Amino acid sequence: MPFTVLHVCMGNICRSPMAERLLVLAAAQRLGKIDPDAELGDLLRSVSAGTGGWHEGEEMNPPAARQITVRGGSTDGFAARKLTSAQLDEADLILTATADQSDYVHALVPGAAGRTFVLGHLSRLLRELEPTSLPPAGTDPESFAARAAAVVAAAARLRGETEPQPGDDLDDPWGRGDQTFQRIADTIDEALYTLVDALLPGAPRPA
């Protein structure tokens, strides 16, 4: 089973779909640079869900979809889902848009707390990570899974008892214009870059 990242927001049509697809895009671009023959789908699975089920089965919000396609990502096959405990159980890393949503995850599956992070908080923690403390990076499923598990465990240790800061929350862009969606997508991209960098180090970031 590939390493599974579950992105969580409220309705699963704006923030978490952008994070789901932008992670695939960033990881695919990185993998293409370091091992063009490797299949991303063998290593990483990126999925999303919402704490509420109002939009279940719907496509993502059009301005969210535009932010993915303009960056070169795909919106194909997306359908909004309501978060379930089964989804939380199968996820290796759970990334929420806000601290409130992390609290919701903890309430639903208390055992998931150690692998649940507000995306912005995880990004800050990963910047403190000492890469030499991790297993070597690899593009085969076993090496990738071992490194990914170690990244999550190290981030949980670095977090300790610290709480996410208000600035770690992603604003809800629902009902707002493309400019807001672009700002949120840029923030998501920046945060996910630190995760991809930890999982698949190798290529310098393009200027």
C-alpha cells in the first residue's frame, strides 16, 4: 500500500482538494527529476475529505480547480467525500486546513492524533528537521515508506506539546474570488514543498 496522505477541510471542495492534487503535482515533478522511471502511484497516495457532507459527490469549487490546472495539475475524477473513521485509520499522515479540523479528527479517532497535523504547522516543523536523522531517501516503495514513516514520527517528536499557531490555519476561500484562491493555493504549495523535500530530497528548488 503506498504511503497515504489524507487532506481534510470542511466541505472538501476548496482547500483539501487543492492540497490533494498539488501534493501529487509537486511529488511527481520531484520524482521526475530524481528518478523518471519510478511510478509515483507506487509510493504515494494523496486523498481528501471534509468534516461535513454537504457537498458529497460534487466536483471541486471552480476557482479551486483553476488553481490546480493553472499550475499543471489534474482535477480529473475528483468527487467530494465526507470524512470517516475508516479514512483516518488507513491514512499514514493526516493534514488539516485548520486547528479546529485537527480537533475534529482527534475526537473521531483519538489514535490518529500522532499523525494529524495542521498543514501550516507541519511545514514549520519540517523546516527544523535534521535530514541526517532519517533513513536514506529512496524511490522504491520500501525505502520511500520507511523514510515517510520516519518523517511523520520526527515531526510528531518535534511538535511535542506545542500547539499550532493561528497563522498556521488556511483561510476558507469559499465564496471568494480567484485572487483569494490563488493566495491559499500558493500557501498550500509552499507548505507541501517542505513535505516533498523531506520525502524526496534531491533536486534544488527552481528559482
